[in-house]
Amino acid sequence: MVGISRAIRACAAASRRGLAAASSAALPKEAAAAGPRAAAAAATGRTGRDQEDGRRVQWVFLGCPGVGKGTYASRLSRLLDVPHIATGDLVRDALASPGPFSKQLAEIVNHGKLVSDEIIINLLSRRLEEGEEKGELGFILDGFPRTIRQAEILEGVTDIDLVINLKLREEALLAKCLGRRMCSQCGGNFNVASIDIEGENGGPRMYMPPLLPPPQCESKLITRPDDTEEVVKERLRLYHDLTEPVEEFYRARGKLLEFNLPGGIPESWPKLLQALNIDGPDNKRSAAA
Ligand SMILES: Nc1ncnc2c1ncn2[C@@H]1O[C@H](COP(=O)(O)OP(=O)(O)O)[C@@H](O)[C@H]1O
């Protein structure tokens, strides 16, 4: 883990100069041959708190806007005692600080576009650097990598153990983004959407109840400026064009664990833990939180 922040900057600079982004990002033959089963095996072996080299899990969450990456990544990070690093949050923090940089960022983010690799790598390296100083020993990344180039850079600087690809039916995604609310005081995330859709091909109905705020937050709810219908549709389009290929990047390396969300949190969380082979009384306690 030590030095990733420096390495990620160096690797990004090399890739800018047109060198192979990361020669070590070449496809390892064994992983490719092992296929998705290796990802499940990786999950099994990686949920122990500490690795041989003293580090903890280094996982990535992939999934469309609105799928719930933040929710599940933050629950898992508490359970596995590693930070949840969401590049969207890093961007929003940068947006909140006054000055020309935040104006430039707002132009991009509020139109649903991706910020440049340089900007995002700078923000991420800074966050990882702070973590290294504090002695953080692993991470769950959410929102990065979002392009093949970002995936190559990351693969070139550190070992990602597992990539969890969260999936939800397309018709639920827009409603989930439009229903997202945040408490401007405590920062809590909620969702006012109530999703109830027919089963596909005779499959079960999908019901996702709203995640309502407690009374003290009700009058302080805000909506993200990029959660309007037009902007969400653009973000979904970009996800399909630029981020979906990242799924294949990790699938080919035997690291991708696909997880179809069956419904809301109470239904999905225990099944996700099961898919990750995370079990035990401690985990059950956190799952109930
Ligand atoms: N890895 C990244 N590369 C480029 N832009 C990013 C990245 N991560 C976050 N962003 C910017 O921050 C915005 C919000 O990100 P995020 O909260 O992850 O959104 P979403 O809900 O769409 O997954 C994105 O629309 C994009 O402008």
C-alpha cells in the first residue's frame, strides 16, 4: 500500500507521455484462464482482516450511477476496517472549495461529464497519500477506475484483489438517482424513491422501499445538482460507453465478481455478504446496522 499515491502519479505521467500505461498491467495468463471462479476464490481468501504482507483488502466497486455502490461500499468498508474512497466525494469536496478550479469542475460535473484523468488522479493520489500517513492498510474504491486508461494506471501500481460489479435493472437506475437526497447537516444519504417493478421473463417482482431520513434531517435534505433527469441520462450513457469496457478488463483478469441486486438493502446485503463469503457473528451485527 505504501507508495501507491506516488506510483499512481508517476504512472499517469508515463501514460501521458505515450509510454505503455503500465507494462505490468499486461494480462496475467493464469488469471485470465482461471476466469470468474478466481474472483470468487479471491473473495474467499481476502476477507480475512490481514494479508500476509500486512495489508487489508484492496477492492473496487463498479456499477451504473444509482446502483448503490456508495451504500454497499461504505457498509463493507466498516465491516472490513478499510476506508471507503469514493472519487465522486473527492470531486464534490473540491467543488465545495471556493476558487476558479471549483468553477471549472462544476461545469463538467453538473453536465454529467467525466473530469479529466489528470484531475481525478491528482485528487485520488492526494487522498491515498493522506491515508498512507495515517497508516491505512487497504481500501474500497468506488467510482474509480471509470475508463480503461484509469484501470491500466491502477493495475500498474498496485494489486486489486477483487472488483465487485453491482447490477440493477435499468428501469430502476434513473428513479434511484432522481430519488437520492442528502442531509446538508449530517451528510447522511437517503432515497425517497419507492421502486416496485414487474419481474422480467416471469421472474420475481422487484421492490425497493425508500430509505427515508429521520425527522431531524427532513427539513435539511438537498439534491445533487447532477441528479436531474437529463444529466443522469448522460451519466448512464457515459457509463455504458466508457466504464462498461472496464468490466471486461477485470473479467479477463479473473477479478470480476458480478452481483445482481435482488431488491432493497435488507434483501441484498446478506446475499452480497454470502457472495463474498463474509460470514460470522461480527458480520451479522454490522449487517443489521
Ligand atoms: N474516476 C472518475 N473519472 C472521471 N470523473 C469522475 C470520476 N469519479 C467521479 N468523477 C466525477 O464526479 C461525478 C460524480 O461521481 P459519482 O458520485 O461517482 O457519480 P455516480 O453516482 O454517477 O456514480 C461524475 O459524474 C464525474 O464528473
